[in-house]
Amino acid sequence: MPTLGQMPIYGTRIALPQNGTISWFIHCGEYSDAADFYQPVHTAHLTELLPQVINYLHLPPGAKFIIDDQGYEDVWMAQ
């Protein structure tokens, strides 16, 4: 993840059409629409790389969150 260490941290959980799988898209700092912006990371590595997001992984498909290192938190469902 090229944006690790930046704030805030954004997360979006979506249901992908392939086999009905559900995935999280997480980035830190400013978003980019570059084709290689999101890099795959196995959830087993999140405890080391982004421990702040672990408590949000149980949210249902359609959930989004923004958090930062100052205690800000916003969680909502995409419409």
C-alpha cells in the first residue's frame, strides 16, 4: 500500500460479482484514480500494517468508514 502511514484511513466494503465474494478497499490519505492505487493485502497482514481497521472488518457489505489517529471516526452505509 503506497499510502500507508498517512491519515485519515478510509475503508469501503463491497460485494464483488466474482463468486459473490466480499472485499474491503482501504486507503490512507488522499485518493488517487491511478490503476495501481489499490494494492492487495491479505487480512492476516492487517494486524501489522493497519491495526486500526481490524474492528471495522465485521461491518456488512456497503459499509464505509473514515478514521484518523486523533480519534475521529465516521461509519455509514453507502446508498
